[in-house]
Amino acid sequence: MGSAAFSVLFLLCGSPAAVAAPRGAGGHATVHEVDVTNMPATKEGQPTVAVNPRNPKNLVFVSTIFPPSPGLEPVDGGCFLAYSNDRGDTWTRVAWPLGDTAPKCGEPSVQFDAKGTVYVDNNQVSSGLDANLLNHNQVAKSSDGGRTWTDPVSTPLLLGGAPKMRVDAATGKVYAVAGAAWEYPSAVSVSADGGKTFSSDSRVIPGPMPCIEVAPGIPLVCGYPGREIAVYGGILVSASQEAGKPVNFHVSRNDGKTWTNTTVNDGQGTPVAAGTGSLVPTPGLGAAADPVPWVAADPSHRGRFAVMVPRDSNTLEVYVTPDAGKTWTGPATISTPNAHRPAIGFGANGDLGVMWRTTTGDAFSVVSFDHGCSFSAPVQVNHVTEPIGEMGPPGDRWSGITLADGYVYVTWADGRNGSSLDSNLSRVPLKLFKREASKPTH
């Protein structure tokens, strides 16, 4: 799909809506795209990349490794783990720090702290339900850019759906997120000593708690797995939704021990309706999709967070609070036909990126240079439309976006090279994202 089919509607803070003219993808000579995993015999999904703030040429990349369909469990051994010292031009694969508690690795994520220590987390996975009921989420770290790793430390959290660890760039605390009980509901456990130990309690993230049967013969589980969290400067947030009700914003200033709950609004006091369309996951038997709404923390401004809400399958709405939920602006509205597995993230200077892959085999990104008030026209980050492959759970719940040192790094999976799924990265110069002028309409 060409990007000429895309346009971006954006709302400047306090200004009427305006339409940005579509732009061609262009710039392919300066977009560096690489199939990082490149393992046609297996399925590698939900890739994430982290950039070292002390050395922005140093990247660390993770993904799942599953057998092709109908395989429902990861392969024996670790998840995919590689590092680069040239901004992603070349990659060196290393062994995943799996430990000896369980033989498989599920749901990996990766984050750097401000001092250049990089952390990975994963679910411990075994074959069979009985063993998995006892497995936990675990965290390991590297102090040399991803070349060598410590043994993993088990958190008190149990195996959880779609966990995404976060590191507070201001405080250095590590926030694991997985199951308070097996799979559901989502909870956080916090490390204040560089991942050596984690808080002994599982601090449940508030929100709707629908109860479902995950597997026959075990008690119903309640809540949503893998709830999104974001954190900066000791302010931890999440967002939740329930059909027919407003989007809720949850804030904790004591590492998840207690929470205050507010409603996301459009800046005029109107509550934002729960997201709609095909990107909204439905709790049900088996694995969960990427949970919504998505949240991101701005490391350039303590208290600024973005909340992204899907609307009717073809649109993403972005709302921003500068003061941890007291006031709001938005929506900045991004047109995303055929979107699948989107992601949102702030850079160190407050630029805000959004990416999505499509159900037709392409990947796109936009950037806001005004902290989420408006967005650029989209840039296509893949050179050639690829087969979509075996997208979705198990093993492919999300994509990723990271902004660092003048580049946007987009990670996604597709079926290139005859694979079930390969995990890819594109490095896109920030200058390709054109700042759009406001054109008020009347």
C-alpha cells in the first residue's frame, strides 16, 4: 500500500482541526531496513529495540521465537537477543539469559536506564499447563551494551500475557508488569536496586476485571493481561477502558501501592469514549492481544503522558496531559487504514512517535514535534510490501517505536523471505518527518 493513501488529521492544542496533505513515502535511500532475526524456519514476532542513552550507536533488540503454526509454545531455549554497535547496520546475536527455572522464553521486552545498563524481561515458559501455573516473570541485565548478561532474577509476578517492562529514566527503578495471579490481572513489581531484588508484593493495576475461562479445570481469571504502563520521575501511570464507558487514567506516586483514577477528556471537559474497532482486544479463551489504550511517558517533562485510543479500526487518537491527568489536550487524530499492532513512544527531547503495521504488509510512522499536539504526514518505513505472515498471538502481540539521537527506530514483524514471521527494524532519520503547518478550518 502506498502512503499516498494516507493523510493525517491533526488538532493543534487549542486550535481547530486541519488536514495535512498526503506525502509520498520517499526517502528510501536514507531509510535503513534490516531483517534482524532472518530465521525462515521459525516465527519471530513482537520485536522491541532499545537505544543506549550513553552511546546511541549501541542498540539491543529482542523478539519471540515460536515454531510455525500450529505451534502454541515458544521453542526450547531463549528468546531472540542481539546487539549492535553501529546504529543497527550489523547485529551480533547472543544467548538469552534464560536461567534454569523453565526451558522456554516468552514475551520478551528490553529497556535501557539512563546510565547505560540494559534490562530484558521474559515469562518463564514450560510445556503443559500445570508447570506454567507456577512460572514467573523474570529480569536480567547487561552492563556492557548487551554482550554479556547476569543470571535472571525471578519477580513475584506470575507468567502474564503481553508484559512490557519499563525503566524510569529519572530514578533508575525497574518496573516489571505481569500477572498478580497466573496470566491475569496485570500487576507491577518494582526494583530499586538495579534489578537485584523486586518488591515482594504484586501491585494490581486498577481497571475493569472481566472474568473468563483461560483453560479448562482451573479457576476463572479476572482482569486484563499485560496492561500498558509508563513511568517517569516516580509517576507511574496506566489507562483502561470498558465498552460504553469513558477511558480511565490511573496514576500512582508510590510505585503502584495506591492509585488515583481520573477520566481522560478532550481538553473541553468532554470524557473520551472507550476505543472501538478491530484494535480493541476481547478477553477470551487463550492468548490476549496487545492491550489498549496505549500510554507513553515524556522524559523531557515530568508529568506529561500521552494516551492513544483506537477509533473505528482506521484511526488513532492521541490525548496528552502535562500534569499527570489534571488537564488534557487532544485529540490529535492519525488516519491509519488497515492498522495492526500500533505503538507509541516519546524521545528524550519530547518528540512523540507513533507507528503501525498494516494488514496488507507495510509499516508506517508519524512524529509529533510539539509533544503530541500535531503529527507529521506518515513515512513508509519498509521498502517493499511483504506478506503479512502469521501475525498475532501466540508470539506476536505488539510492534515498537523508539526515538533517539536524530532517528526513529521502528520494529515490526512480517512474512518476508518465505518465513512464518521475521522481526525487522527500520532506522529512519528524523528529518524525513516533515513538520506540518496549522491550517485552521472554519
